[in-house]
Amino acid sequence: MVQNPKELRGSDIIVLISFIPRKADQIKLGIALANAKIVRYSAEQIGRMTPDSIVLVVTNSVDIMTTVALKYSGMMPHRVFGLGTHLDSMRLKTCLAEFFSVPVSEVHTRIIGEHGDTMVPLWSATTIRWCSD
């Protein structure tokens, strides 16, 4: 949560990581309402103090929280981004690089869909450049 909104002034990029920790037996959507209240307040402050900044949302459930941040910040859509499946794509990329013993830079892959149980790896679009010396 934004503790001191005045500290946002002059920011070019803001990473929005506001959340209630999820309990082990709780599904991601189970905490969505509580997280949405926090994100709403933070987004209102961000939009008021730095409407020209870029906001990167990583609060779960990322897709829902990105929509909340966009709505309550009043910012243009090209300034508010959710990073859920992008982070998962990078995790997959790292795992594949380790498995095949290649540099991460040589693995190209993508996960699509809603961040969570319904996201899907694009195996048909995955490439790995083999580097042999």
C-alpha cells in the first residue's frame, strides 16, 4: 500500500506489489477482494501523483488486480501492465535452460492465458538454440 503518496512524485516506473498473503489452503481468487481494496487505494494515489508513470502490477490475482489498477488510477491503458504470465514465462525459460544446459538467452518461450491454473505454455512456439563448442 502506498504509505506516503507524495513520495511517488517524479517516478517513471512504479511496481505495484500490494497484497494480503495467501494461506496454504486458500485459492488465489479467495483473497481477490481484500487485495482489490489495497490495489484500488494505491492506484488512486498513483494516478493522482504520477499519471504519466508506468505501473507494473505483480499483485495476485494479477489479471484482476491490473484491471482494478487501470480503472482506479484513471491512467491510460498503455501505462498499466500486469506481469503474471510474463514472470511465469521467464521461470519456464530458466527451467528449460537448466534442463538442456544452455544459456537462458538461447531459450525462447511464452506462457499465455490468465495467470494461474488456466495458463498454457506455447510449446509449438518454443525454440532452443543449441550451442556446441
